[in-house]
Amino acid sequence: MAKTKKHAWSFENIGGSTRVKITTGADIANLDQLDPKMWTVLSCPSTGLEIDEKSLKYIDTDNDGRIRVNDIVATAKWMTAAIKNADLLLKGEDSINLNDLNQEDATGKKLYKSAKEILNNLGKEGNTISIADTADTAAIFAKTRYNGDGIITELTTDDLDEKAAIAAAIASVGSVADRSGEKGVNAELIEKFYQALVDFTAWKAAEVEAPYGADTDKAIEAYDALDAKVKDYFVRARLASFAPESATKLDVQTALIEAISADNLTGKTDDIAAYPIARITDKPELLLDATINPAWADKFKTLIAIIQPKEKSITAESWAGIGTAFAAYNAWKGAKKGAEVEALGADTISKLIADDKKQALLDLVAQDNALKEEAESIDMVGKFLHIYRDFYRLLRNFVTFHDFYDKSKKVNAIFQSGRLIIDQRECRLCIKVADMGKHNTMAAASGMYLVYCDCTSPIKAGKITIVATVTVGEIGDLFVGKNAIYYDNEGGVWDAVITKIIDNPISIGQAFWSPYRRMSTVIENLINKSAADKDAAMMKDMTAKINEAPKAAPSAEGKPATQAFDIAKFAGIFAALGMALGMIGTALSSLFKGIFALSWWQLIAAFVGILLVISGPAMVLAWMKLRRRNIAPLLNANGWAINAASKISIPFGETLTDIAKYPKLKLKDPYAKKGMATWKKWVISLAALIVVLGALWLGNLLSWAKLPSPLPRFHKPEVVEVVEATETVEVAVTDSIAAE
């Protein structure tokens, strides 16, 4: 057996993974040889993407709402076999020259023939057909008598009787739309129509004479409405005859009327209708001139006017007899069939039955169905052109992620839905959220700083939710509730508001300042809390003192007693303050002594070391997270099956977010506060520095730098005790020795 020649693939490394390059028609034709483990995507939804959903529906060969590897492979085989040069698929055009179709292939030949017919039907010259040409099926089939859909219209036939039968069927049993857009009938509706004609004619032939002529139906309606109430009346009358003392209880209750008398009685019809139809007596008859319950009076009057009983009253037996008179007529009406055609009139129905065009119409349907394959081939041209335009783009987002990693900002992946403008930034990686629950579970694993927004449009119905990645800049002014503007790929403008933020590092630079930002926040919170606590304590103390003031007892002279000044207490306070200042001075002295003991390069190294100790851990952690940023979790949350790592490196991440850049200009703020001149600021700063250094010098805090204080208090002789044997010698140490 001959071995199948293996296709030679080319590869590229993007997004942290080695990927196959699809750059030729041969690559597309041989996708069945590509190991599925090498595909970037294994499946994706066929809706909600930035590509024509009609094209995706055509590619979804099993119509399950998902595009899988087998769907792509089957479509690739079908397309490459139908055209002479598979490289044409790389162009992504919405039209094709018919000469490029491969007529040696059965599919290509069928497409060529159908495309030719479309152009002829549209009256177009030339050999190029486009998606626009296939979009208007009504125009394509407008001039054709048969179009293969099994539906016939009045235009299908020239026979006047057949035209009349089709029109009558449409008016009676309904219609279905023909490919041309005209109303028509199919075999099912034709059968239904002629069966209705037969049934109605048979029913009409068995007609029962109406006992009261044209008013019979009106009388039956009134009788059926009154039947239960009249029978109820006779039961009450018999009970009243049996137990006369219960007559008042069986009659309408005055209390019931009183209960609703204060209301608007026009809204109490149901309550009134529940009362007996007439006043109850012990006689089992209903006098025709009796006063009837207002809720039933009109119907009772209508019935009596039609049946015109000979007696002046109605008994239970005579009432039942009225119903019996209606029985045969009601049975005939209940057996009515073919009501759909009744509106045509007896003459038209008789003519349609006499002409009997049923078989002729069914033959027309059969002739139309004979062209079903040809008509479907015309539909196939539309399918072919949609895939011809969009297939290569889908491959660049399915087999590889080439569109996503393309250096051109004009090329977007099919999952990039638009742009979010927020905080002087344009976030280009925006994805529509299909399932927020899944995003809540998976999104954090992406390692990206994510902003979720609800978007509404004044001209589009409904609300959409998007997630935008922020990959450049700071995060200080991003918070839940912040408003922004979202532009979809069609240019539509949406009002966006942040509903959720997933906090991850944006850049190493942002991570450098994060410890200081957190420290600042903590300090600010502590200060605010301390101030609030002190304010609350002060207000509480003041309130207590104000409340206690009237209770304070006056002194003997009528004045409040004053507390004696405690000098010892204040001396202790001053001593403590002095000790604290001394300790601070000593600490500062040691600090400055250590600093000035270092050379210039050691000072720089120490400063850098301090910064690294504070910011280093955050920067290292940010660097590690930035290296692991991955778009796969976001797409997985939207139903994609991502098969290969799709990382967002630091350089690539910087291309996904643009920050506003202004030219370097010297502009004056007209509302800026006017400050002092620069030379004055320098003089004040220099004076302040001199004062600080002078204070340090006078306080003998610069003695370590060979600058002892001139104040005598810092030059007192020190007494040193020297113990030798049993003698103690006091040695006065001179100022110079002390200085050394």
C-alpha cells in the first residue's frame, strides 16, 4: 500500500508556546494531519465572537453550538476541494471569480452551476459572485416559477382556477413563505384545505332546522347563561314550600345588600349576580312579570322575547322543555367541521369542489420539489462564500493565536470585543463575559489586573458585561463604581461602570511603590482613627463636664474652689520632656554620626539597600506573577477549551493598554496659586538649614564632626576616681583631655 505523504509544517514561538504556522493553502488542506495536541484551541462557542455568526453556524457541522477540531478539519477538506487554489482562502475576500471554482470536484461543479444561476436570476453580468448577491433570496427567486422549497404561490401557475384555489386556501387555512418571500401553500395545507371543503359541505347538508329561526343562537346563548340560576330558583321555591318559615332565609339577604350599599355598585356586579334570580316564594313557578335580579334581567328579557311562551309563568318542567327544543340543533352545531372555509361562502365552496383542483395543485408542488437539490445548491453558494471569507481568520484564532499576538494594533482576536477608555487609558483587551459565575471562579488564575464592567447603551437594548485587562499604569484611581466608556468593534458607544476588580500586579514599577502606598494607607487610617477616637473622647468629656457643672458646690465665699498650683507635678513633667528630648537628640546624634562617617558611594549603597529591603519582595513577587500572566483562564470561563499556554509577557502586555501621552510644553495654570519668587524660597531654605545646623552645633550634637558646642555647660571638668591600694586620688581632667 502506498504511504500518505506527510505535510511539512512550519512553527513559531509566541505567547510562551511553540505553535504551528498556517500560512499556505496547503497547510489548510492538510489540517487533518495536524496532531490535535498541537492545536492552540480544541473547541470554542459558535456565538458571542467577533466574527459573523452565520459563518460559524455553517462551520458547526453537527449544529451543537460549538466549533471543534473535527468541524474545522471537515470544513477545510470541503473548501479546499471546491477551489482550484487553496491559497485563495488566505485573502479572506467576500467574493470569488467562478473560474476559481474546481469543476472537476462534485461540490465545485455544483457551486459553479448554482452561482451562474444566481447571477442570471439577478440579471448580473460577469463571473464574480459575492456574499451580497446571495443575501437577497427573494430577489434571486423572484423571477423563478419553481424554487425547490415545495411551496407554490399564485405566480406558480397560469391557470385562473388554480390561482383562485391557491388564494382561497391561503385565506382559509393559512400560508407559508416561499423562497421568493411570497405567501404560498405546501402539500400539507392543500390537503387540509380540500378536506375542510368536503367536511363543511357534508355538515351543511345535514343541517337541522333552527327552532327560532335566525334568533335561535341568541336564544341558546341566553338560555345557557340563565340555566343554572333558574334551576337554583326552583329548588329554593320547593324548599320554601316545604318549610315556609325558611322562605326569608332562602331569599336575598338584606344584610348582604347593606354590606355593599356604601360602595360603588357598578363594581359589585359579581356580588349581585350571586343573589337569587328572583324573590323566593312558596310557589314553584317563575312569573314572567316578576322582578328579575338586575344582573340577569337583560338576558331573561331577551330569552322571553324570542321564545314567547304562552303561559304567564315558567315552571321547572317548562324550563327543561325549552332546553329540549334546542338539543337537536345544538348537537348539529357541535358536530360542525370545516369551519375554516365557511367565510368563503356557499357559492365559492360549491365551485371549488366542482372544479376540484386538488391534484393539479399537488402536481405543482411535486414539480417544485423536483428542483429542491438545485435550490439547496443556491443556498450552498451563500454558505461557501461566508466560509471563504471567514475561515482563515478563524484558523488564526483556533489553530494558533496569531491574531492575538499580532504586532499590529489594527488586528484583533475574535474574542476581543472592543476598547475601554478609563483613567486616561485605553484597554484593548476587552472580552464579553458569558458566565459571571465561571469568571468568579477562574479569572483570578490569569494573574492579570482585571476590571469588570456592566455596559448599557442608549440605542441598544439590554446590558452586556465585559472584562478589561489593565497592563500599564497605576491603580490609585480605579475603584468599584467608577464610570467609563466602552466602544464595541462596530463603533457603538456604551456607558460602563466598574462592578468588580481583581487585583494583580500591573508592572514592576507599580509594585515598587506598592509597599509605600500600603504604608501610607495604613498610617492615614491610623491617623483618622486616632483623630476620631480623640474627638469622640473629647466630646464625651465636655458633655460630662457640662452636665456636672450645675451640681458643683460653691466655695464659702460663693465662688468655686480653686486647686492649688502643684509645682512638683509640673517639675516632673518638664523633667520628662527634657529626658525625651535628650534621648531624641542622642539618637539623632548617633544617626548623623553614622551617616557622615560613610563615604559618598557608601551613602548611595545604603540608600539603595533600604529601598530594596522595603520594595524588593513586592517587586520580586510582581515579576514572578507578571511572567505567569495567562489569558487562558478568561477564555475557559467563556467556554473555550484552551490547549496551549497563552501567556502575556511584560513587553506584550504593554501593547494591550495605551496611556495618554501629552507633548512636553510649558503651560501656565490660570488658576494656580501664586507663590513667592524662587530666590526667596532658596533664601528661606538656606536660612532654615543654617538655623538647624546652628541648633545642632549649640546643642553639642556636632561634636562627633570636630565641631564642639561653644556653650560652657558642655565644657565642665570631669572627675575621675583612681583607686590604688587604699588611697583615692582625684584627677582633674582638663577641657582638652575631655574633648579628646
